[in-house]
Amino acid sequence: MRTHPDLGILIPRVYLPGPDIDLQRWAVIAVDQFTSQPEYWAEVERLVGDAPSTLHLTLPEIHLDQPGEAARIGQIQATTRRYLEAGILRPREGLIYVERHLEGRTRKGLMLALDLERYEYTSGAASLIRATEGTIVERLPPRRKIRAGAALELPHILVLIDDPGRTVIEPVAAARDQLKKLYDFELMFGSGRLAGYAVPEAGLEAGVVAGLRGLARAAGPEPMLFAAGDGNHSLAAAKVLWEELKPAVGPDHPARYALVEVINVHDEGLSFEPIHRVLFGLRRDFFAFLRQACGARLRCTGVASAAALIEAVAAARDQAGHTIGLVGGGSESRYCVAQIADPSASLPAGTIQDLLDAFLAEGGAEKIDYVHGEEVTVRLGSQPGNLGLCLPHLDKADLFRTVLQDGAMPRKTFSLGEAHEKRFYMEARQIVL
């Protein structure tokens, strides 16, 4: 293993599907997407069928806590072993440079393995690798359970570096035409194109390592070199499992590391999107709850359309107080812009999440889901008995500064792109000897 302990990284041995595999059916989007849209996953199952696919190696979260979950997990573990034994997955050593082309943009990344010994997800952590958002500990057990018996990990984790000088990933991108292409194909359902290239050990890999060391030196005595952007809970579950395994397996076990895609937060192809909320099965009047909780600090203004609501939320991002768009919920107006003065948190997501947690604790709704895209939020919130909450955008240039100053942000504050832009499972890494 080529490790760099000072940087908390391992140059990984990655498994890729063989040349006879249909990659469009192989690659499936992150399991934590489209959790309120079962029709999406039904279409994935229809397209994939019995073909070799990461669908058969992962558990879409729409199936969590559903009948047959244990059997599904057992089937996943058996399929993983079968794919390895049949040669469907084949290993290669070294970094992989990844490009995701979508809607005229190209997002650039590098496949690296991060040292879980250098990662902490708790609030106030000063580790080299940190979470950007609060971790919901209750969400870790099912992820840990899936990983515990798996021979392979398939990452949807996107980790950010703060590299305004573009010293780490961009030199590899500039040499792309001289690199060996490993895959290049169209993703399912209009999710863009994915391409991967082998990064040679000599020259470019050394440049990546040197660039990361430069960022660590510039960040000071307790640097945050890597910030988990997407897949916070999957990375935290890997950490939990590693802490359990470590006494029995020793420090050099492959489960000590987690495979991720690393992206520069300043990459022009990377977009930050808010994560919206939808309450399902309202049992109480949320607007009455909001007025009681906020008192004179709250002002609700009805608007004529979803477009007007989205525009009002976007326009208010730099104003004092926090603005949230509300859709449905049985209010006087189908679309309402709620403005909260003297908010309880530094970000709108924190302010509204505190209120939603209290509302749910009082039995105000059956459940909450976190969704991507204003259109989906408006559609779901408009259904009888539901309420959609549209949140403003977060400037990605503020991410590292905010986490360093305030610690991990409220859970589900931002998303790296919309749902269809999320990472697709492509590469795998062995975590059981």
C-alpha cells in the first residue's frame, strides 16, 4: 500500500467492471437519492434487470426499515462475492481522475482512500478530515450493518478540498489527453456522462501529493485538509465500523480507509444546492406552531405562484434574518414566504431545522424527508396533508470558513448539485481481506 500518513491518504487499489459489462446499467446513483420518489427506483430496476450492476451491490434507502431488509443485505453480500469470483470486477492500482459532464459543465475529481484514523464527525472536531454537517447518529446503524459484511465498498462520498490556486486536481486535468482512459459512457436517465482516467505513479501522482502537502501547510497547525461534502453519514458509518474492528484486526487492515472522490470546492463544474424539506401527513397546523414559536419575529407573506416564492427566497439570501418558502400545509395562501428575524442559528437550515425537530417531537407530522430541487419540493408539498419548505442557497466559497469558525453546519444544509447530479457508483475497493 502506498500511504501518506501526514495527509491521511492511501493510493487505492480500485476494482472496475470488465470490458464486457454494460456500464450504463452497471452505474447507479447514490442510494440516498429519490427517497420520496419510488417511481425512480422502479425504473432503475426495470432498466437493470439481472445485468451486473451496482444496484445489486447497494441498498437504496427507499428500502430501509422495510420488510425483507435483512434478506436484501444478505443478497448484496453474496452478489459481491460472486462478482469477485466471476471476474466481473477487476483490480487496478493507482489514482483515477474522474470527469462528470452534465448540462454544459464538467466536474473534476480524484479517487482517493482517506484514513479514518484522521477523520472525526463529532461537533467541534479539529481533525485533518472533518464533517461539514451535523451527523444524525441514528442513521448510522443501517449503513454500518451493510458495510460490516461487505467484501467491497462502493463510494458515493464526495470530499472537498479548498484549493483556490488549483494545485492538486487541475494539473491532472490539464494532462488528461495523455492519460489512459478507463471508462467513458452515458449515465442512465439523463444524468450526464462519466469518464475516468488512470493517473500514473510517476509525475502526476507525486504532484497530487505535493499539492495536498502545500494546502496542509498553508492551513496552519490544525488544518482541515478534507471536508466531507456528500455522503457524510456513509463516511461516519465507515468510521464507526473501523473503531469496532481495530482491536481485532490491527492498524494495517484495509477497512481503516474509505474510498472517496475528492473535488476542489472552487471547481467551476461544482454547484451547491440547498436541501429542502417536506413534511408528510400533517397532524397539526404548522403555521400556528410557527407563529407561537417565533411570535413577533415572524412575518408570513403570501405570493401568487411557486416561481414567485422561489424568487423571493433567492433574493433574501443576503438580507438580515432568515427566509424560508412554504408550500401547501393548509395555509391561507398556497405559497407563503416566512421571514424570521433574530434567528436562532447562523444559517437558515439551522433555524428551520430546530423548529421542525420541535414540531415533529410534538407529533405534528408523520415524517420528514430531505429532497433536492424546488420543483420536487413544490410538487410534494402541494399534495394534501403535506408541507414543502424551500431553503435558500449557500455560497460554496463560504464553506470552509463557516466550518472552521462555527464547526459542522446543521444537518442537510447543502447538496453538491441536484439529485440527478449526485455521484454514481462506478469504482469499488476491497475492505475485507
